[in-house]
Amino acid sequence: MEQLIEALQIFLKYKNETYPTRCEHDTLYIIGVEKNDVSPEDVKRLDELGFFWSEEEEEDGVFMSFKYGSV
């Protein structure tokens, strides 16, 4: 739980969406945070926490995690 909360706090630094997440097909998506807006240090830490940027999902890409999707 601590790692998920840490990741969400990092995302909060960049965007405070009303509906910040979407979960489907065992994947948690973070809505509204663009990779270019996130510092390289935070991108590295997010990767360590189980989140990565995917341009294959969504039209413009999205941060996502298989670690925090459904089991």
C-alpha cells in the first residue's frame, strides 16, 4: 500500500484530476499526467514503484501499472 500511495503522491505533484485513475483488464491507468511533464527522477521512481509510460495505450500515451490492477 505504501508504494501505491507514494506513486499517487508523485502524480499529484503534476496533476490533480477529479477522476485520476481508471482500472480495466488488470491494469491501473493514471489519467491526465503527461510523461513530458514529469521529471526524469520521478519517472525513474515511478518505474521502481511499478508504473511505466506506454504509448501503445490511449491516443497519446498514459502512465500505467499491472502491479496495482485487479488480481
